[in-house]
Amino acid sequence: MIRSLPNTRPYTLGFRIYVVLFFVFLFAPLLITCVLAFNDSQFPALPWKGFTFEWFTADLPERVGIFHDALNLSAIGVSFKVAFWVSIFSTLVGTCGAFLFEQENFRFKQALYFLMLAPLVIPGVILGISILLFANTLGMFFENTFNLDVPLFRPGFWLVVLGQFSFISTLVTLVVSARLKKFDHSLEEAALNLGATRLQVIWHITLKFLRPAIIGAFAVAFLMSFENFNTTLFLVGSQSTLPITLYLQVRDGSTPVINAVSFLLIVGTSLLAVVNLTFSRKKE
């Protein structure tokens, strides 16, 4: 509808109700999770038993807070390391991919572009199984042919990194490409005419223009890697990431320490998003 036209009262009322219900549906589960992180109960659910910080700080036989929970702290550390390397690799390769598809012309460019998008439409479960089978096949080949045991081809840290990198790099490419489409190539031509080399043009002009998109893509890649579950589940080894660890705890029964972990992640993610948004606006 054209927003400048007058609206009827039923339409206006319905629109407002829809907006309220939408945000309630979106944020109510997160709010409940945050509240239950301070619930003085042995179970991560209602009813409310009172307010406490013990699910963050306690180190008691019957109650261990997240700051003393070795299992969850180890999983958080693994997730941070995985997300860091995935973000580094994805940002480097994704940025190069954006340059490739936006500034170069070559045969089968459109076909390769659609091939690059394939990981986004393949379910994470299928992607994880495929990478696991492929890695196992290569591992068996090297072991049987050369009598070599290659750790990279076994479920573990680096296989998780490669598995997540396989589809997160595509998202980075799309984010950087969207920014690169707006770039005025006459700036590059002017710099080249003034004697700058191609590398200097890219470093001082093009990448400077792309900096907000690259930083934003890095943040998106980090968050997507940190919370990934479907693909990681099939590639993880003895060192589990946080989503896998939380899944096992929820399946087997746990305490509100899960809510405490979720609270810290929600707050941390929100702060990261605000910082990234503020930084990106300053660079515009």
C-alpha cells in the first residue's frame, strides 16, 4: 500500500498488533533465557525460585557456575579458536572472490558464480556428511598408499575449520561484492595515471573503500562459525565446540548454567553487533 494514503483504523490497529507480536515472538525466548540465568533453581526452567548470581560465580559441590565450569569454558575456547581461523580464511578468500567476480571477465564466469553459491543451498547436515566422507576417503588413500596418517583428514579442529570455511567464505564474498559494486573505478584509473602501481591502488584506494564491508564480513563470519551446529556435528573430534557441548548437556539434562552461557553469548553478540554497526557508520 502507498504509505501516504490515509489508512483505516482496523488496518492501523492490525498493523500495530502485527509489529508487537512479531517482536514478542522474536525476543521473548531470548528474554526468558536471560531471566532464567538468574533463577535460584537446579533446573533450567520455570517456576521462578528467586534471584541469584551463583550460576555465574558459584564453585560448590552441588552448583557450579559458568566461570568455574571447565567443560563449558573449554568448549567456549575451542569455539573462539575455530571462529577466529574460519573468519581469517573466509575473509581473505571471500575478498579475493569478490574481486574475481566483480572485476574480472573470463569464460564460464556465471557457471562458477553459481557453483560458489552452492554451499548456501546445500543443507548443513549434507555438507557435513559429504566433507566427512571425502576426508575419510583421502585419509584412507594416503594411509594405504603412502603409509601416512594425515591428522587433517580425521575429525578434529582443522576439519571443523575447513568444513565451516567451505560455506562461510561464500557469505563473505557476497557481502564484499555488494560493497564493491558501488565502487567508482575512475578513482583507480586516476591513481594509475598518476603513477601508482596496481598493488598500491588496491591497497590504498580499493581496500580502504571496502574496509567497512570487510570488517562487517569478518564479524558475520565469526558469529556464524561460533554458532554453527549442523556441519560441525559431523566433523568435530574430541574437542567439542560450544553448540555441540550445549546440545549434549540439554539432551542429557543440565542446570541453569546453560542459561548463563546463553546470557553471556547474547550480551556479547549484541555488543559486537553494536560496535560493528557504529564502526561501519563512521567509515561511511
